Amino acid sequence: MVTSVLVWQGLFSSFLADAQTSGVGAPPPSDAAASPQTQSDRSPQSSGSSPPGVNVSPLAPLAAAATEDTVNLPHRKYSLTTCFSKADENNKEVLVAAAGLPVGQANIVISKAIPNPVFNMTYGFGNSYRLILAGNNQQVGWTEEVQVAGRRTKKEGVAQASYLQQAFHVEAVRFDVHNRVRRAYAEQVAAAAYESLTETQQEIAQRLLDISQRRYSAGKAAGSEVFQAKLLVMQFETQKIQAQGRLVQDSAILGQLLGETPEREEVIVGDENDLFKLSATGAALVPDPDRGVPPLEQLLPAAWRQRNDLKSAIQQAYTNRKSLTLAKTQRIPDPFVGFNYLYSTYQRSQPRFFDPSFGGVPFQPGYMLTVQEETPIFYHYQGQVNQAQATWQNQLRQVELQKSQIAQAIVTAYEALQLTCRNIDKFQRDLLPDGEKVAHLARRAYELGKSDLATAVLAQQQYQQLHSQYFDAVVAYQTAWADLEQAVGVPLK
């Protein structure tokens, strides 16, 4: 508010300075003492003065430079279909989500693996192994973990379920990006439409300025009307700068969704703006408002079937159920079965401990079978089982919560869509045509001298306000379609 006041004070200060330098609003030198009538209230035919044409604001060169810089930015034109294709191929969020699929595939391979046998060898040195009196043998063997209770199959089931959940998640991310691209593209088209509207309204205001200058030159209007018309033209400069800045910002957002890294200022131009042109025929961005909306009863079942994030949540619950089954198998520990080969390395000649008549100490091989298994006496892994069961039940509640949120989103978006359709129809049929007629008649009446400039300006401002409200209704319509698309999980056709 303070900034607006300062700007207007600056504008009127510059107007006052312009009036003093151009002679508008001050009496001519010869009549200054005789008549207090101002030059703006006298006929320019008698005074010979011309309408004011000086610079209105010291900030005007900066504004013009900013506008020129924005207009001269590089432009690219993409259709909505092209944007969808680029986002599917290059969007970084989709690529990051898809990078998790090889991890899931690797987990499946890991779960199928049979544990490798463990090789063990014992080879001793010294008298304990050379003398038969000690009786220590050398040994070599293998130990193998035997997975029981179908543990390996259940691990594979958990890995496959987790991989499918990741696949649903990738599709959910892809659809979310698809929906955000639609929204960003709609914002981009709206920004371009707002810029075009501002330029059109400025041209109309310029025509009012031209009319006021002709009336002033003909002695039929006061100089203040020229100033007022100039103000009307100038106020569109700031709106144009804001519209063009919004166009650049929306282009950067759309470019990032397309997988690009914005490195400069540029403008991405869309070509689906029929609704903003009051013609919805062939619009690819959103369906024709006159086409109607599918019945609400069909949308809810479609959401249960099509929502990839809901599928991902349901699959996560299934994965958790598989994990619970796997956790229960820990109550039966896996045994470790070993087979060892034993042999002796005794010294052949041991007359002190062995009768030499037997021909020396013989080679003494042997075999040994070992079985090792955990005995779950004190702890039966009830903590892991309870944890897996709680996780599974919590995910089931998450699924129910998500279903409730989806139903609420569908009903809300459906109602918003119905409202915006009716508003757009009202604007297209009644408000905008009538507003355009009123503005045209007011300009014509002012040009013919049958009304003042204030009436024409008011009519023009009302028409501009109607246009802005219509654009807001179109944006709300596009947003409602995007919300409904996101809630149902089906791309718009």
C-alpha cells in the first residue's frame, strides 16, 4: 500500500511538472493577470497549445528496457503431447524412481541364492600331532547351512512383492509428473493469455488516449482528460512487465519438469489456448466444457482400479504380509551340517609308544559328520513376528486412509469442475459479449462528445475486470480437471 501511494505521488508530481513546462493548466502570459482561467479549461484553438506529450515518469525508460529485454528472450513452442513425451523420457524424478528397479531385481536374485558351503581345515604341528600317544588328527571339511521351513522360497516371495511395489511406485511418480506437467503447461498458457490480454487492453487504452488528444486539440475536452488517459495507458506497462515475468518463471518450472536444468531466461510457448480465445473447439489441454463430466458413480471405481499410488500402497501391504510369513519361519532355526575328513600325520617310527614289529605307525584316516543348530529355548523371535504383524496392519490402515482421501478428492474436484463449467458458460454467453458492447459504446459516446472520459474509462476497466475474471475461471477449470485427473488416476483424453 505504501509503495502504491508513493508511485502515484510520483506520477502526479511528474504530471504537475509536465503541466508547468508544457503550458497545460497555466494561463498564457498575455492573459495571466486578466483571467484566472486555466489553459486546460480553455480552447486550444485560441491558445495555440498542443496536448501534453512529455515523459510521464522517470522510471519509464527502465520499464521500457525491462519490457524489451523480456520480449527479446529466446522462445520455444511445445505442444502438450511433446511436453508429456519429454517428461516421460527426461524427468529426473522419474529417472530416480526407475533407478530403483534394478535394485529390486538384484534382491530377487539374492533371495534365490543357495548359501555357499563353508570350507574348514585344521592342520596342527608339533608332538601333539606327530606322536600317536596324543592321538590328534588333521581334518578338512565343509559346512553347509540348510534352509528349512521354506525360508528361501519365502524370501523370494518378499523380494518379488517388493519389486512389484517399486514398479507401481515408478508408475505413480510418472503419472504425478504427467499431472504436474499438465498443470505447469496450463499455467504457461494462462500466463501467455494474460500477457496478450494486457497488450490488447493497452491498445484500447491507447485509442482512448488518441481520442482524448483529438478532442483536446478540437477544444472539446480539458487537458486533464489527456492526463487521465495517459494514466490508463501507463498502468498497463506494469501489468505487462508482471505478465512477462510470470511467463519466464512458468517456463523455468515447465522446463525443469521436462528434465531440463534452466540455465537462462527463456519463454516456452504453448499452443493450446483455445479456451482463452473463447473457443474450446479442439482443445488438447482440457476437454470442452460443453462436453460434460463423467458421472461421479463411474469415477470412484475407476480410481480403485487405476490409481498407481493406491496400487503401490496395496502392494506394500502385501509385501508386509509376506514379510510376516518370513518372520514366523525364524522360530525354526536353520541347521548347519558339516562333513569332515580326518587323517593322521604321525611319525612312522615310535618304538617307545608303538611296537616296531607291526612295521611302524600306520596311516589312520576317518570321517566325521557334524550338525549344529540354534536351540530357541529362551527367545522364540516373537519380537520380529510382532513387529512384522504390526507393520502389516499399519499399512492396511494406510490403504483405507488413502482410499478415503481419494474419494474426498474426487468429490471435491468433481464439484469444482461443475462450478467452473457453469461459470465459463456464463462468461462466454453473457458477460463478456455484453461487457465488450458496453465498453465499445462508451468509447464511441466519448468520441462523439455524448459522455465524459471517466465513463469510458470505467466501462473499459469493467470489461478488463470481466476478462480477468474469465481467465481466472478458465485457470480454475484447468486446475479442476487436473485435480480430477490426479484423483482418478487416469490421464485426460
